[in-house]
Amino acid sequence: MTITIALAGKGGVGKTSISAMVIKYLIEKRNGSVLAIDADPSSNLNMVLGLDLDWTVGEIRENLLEQVKSSLTVGGAAMGSLPGGATKRDYLDYQIRSSLAEGDRFDLIAMGRGEGQGCYCAVNHNLREVIDAISKHYAFVVIDNEAGMEHLSRRTTRDVQHLLVISDPTQRGIVAAERIAGFRTELDIRIEHTYLIVNRVVGEMPHELTERIAKMDIPLAGIVPADNEIAGYEFSGKPLIQIGDSSTFYKAVSAILDKIIV
């Protein structure tokens, strides 16, 4: 069975960096291949993974709609057909598989740009089916989400076994994480386990934050200490997934995953 791990958190809390550490952990400590899905239009998951992107799912979707519109005779864009009689599902399946960026035991699909004007319902339905069909061939799927999760069900119909909500060590960050976690009850997919991870902690966790976290309805999976080595990777542009196993950042994320992925 494919295990799906989704990450969410407001901008600037290090969600994408932790996503890279989750992928590093899975390819080093678990059996099976990994599919990474970058579902955040403002994210650069490919950069921390050291992969180049030729095009994104958003670009594929817009190109499909343009082709449908160009051959449209009646009805809305979603009712059109493609030149040559190809179905939208076949077109999306081919293009998305071709867009996969391949790494060592992991691949990446980038969702890219958001939706423009027009009808996307039929296209999004086909996208979910294609991405789910691709996902089932991997042991793990890691989804780096937008700050809110209202669009997660547009990316996949798969159940999510582990939702990791990332926060920084501030009261505002914790409140934002709690609100983001609250979105999980509004989605059309089932989330089995939800955890809080507090990132970039300097020294001990402040007592005030510990008290606030204790009142939340999701458990604290662990804290990730601030690590100056991460800044070096950010400045140089070196892929973060190449960080050494002795990194305090990686070791903290690894210890958390040891506890929750059994």
C-alpha cells in the first residue's frame, strides 16, 4: 500500500526544507520509491531536491484547455475535444508522465501555476485520476502543500496517512498551524493522523509555547532546532537533500519520522 505524507504550513516556516528531509529519510531508511508532489505554486521543491523542471502540471492543464478551445464548436471548453480525437485523460496521462523529474529513487511532479479563468472541473477530475494512477506505483507519496489545504483534494483523491503541520516557534505561527490543521475536516479525503512540528527552535522551547501547544487538538510530533548549516545551503543554492546525515536538522526530522511511520 502506498503511504501518503502531506506537509502544510504558512509561508516561511521551512515547510519545503522539511519536505526535502522527509524524502531524504524515506530513500535512505525505507524500502521503495518515492513520488514527491510540489503542490505549492510559490514553492521550489525541485531546487532543494536538485532537480530541473521542464514544465509543470499547471502549464500542461492550460495548454490542454487552449487546444480544446481552438477546436471548440459548441458548449464550454470542458465539452470540447482534442485534435486527432485524443481524449483529455490520455493527453494528461502522457504529458504528466513525460513531465516527471527523475531523481535517485524519487521522482517529482510539480503542480505549478494556479487556475486561471474558465471551467476546470472536468480537467481537475482527470488530473486527480492521472496523478492517483501514477502514485500507486510508488511506496511513498510526499505532498508539499500550499499554506492552506483547501486545494489538497484537487491534487489527489488518495487517503493521507500522515499530515505534518509545520510551524515556527512563535505564538502567531502556532495559531496559524492550528487553523491550517482545522481545514482537514473540510476536505473530501480522509486524513488518518495529524501532527505538529515546530521548526527553527533555538535552545529550549519557550514555556509559553509549550502551554499553548498542549491545548491544541493535534499532538506535537517533535521540534526541529535552528541549524546554521541550512542557511549555507540556501545561500549557495546547493540541493538541501545532499546535506549530511550528521546534520542536526536532518537528525531531528529523522527522529520524528522514526516515531510516526511504523
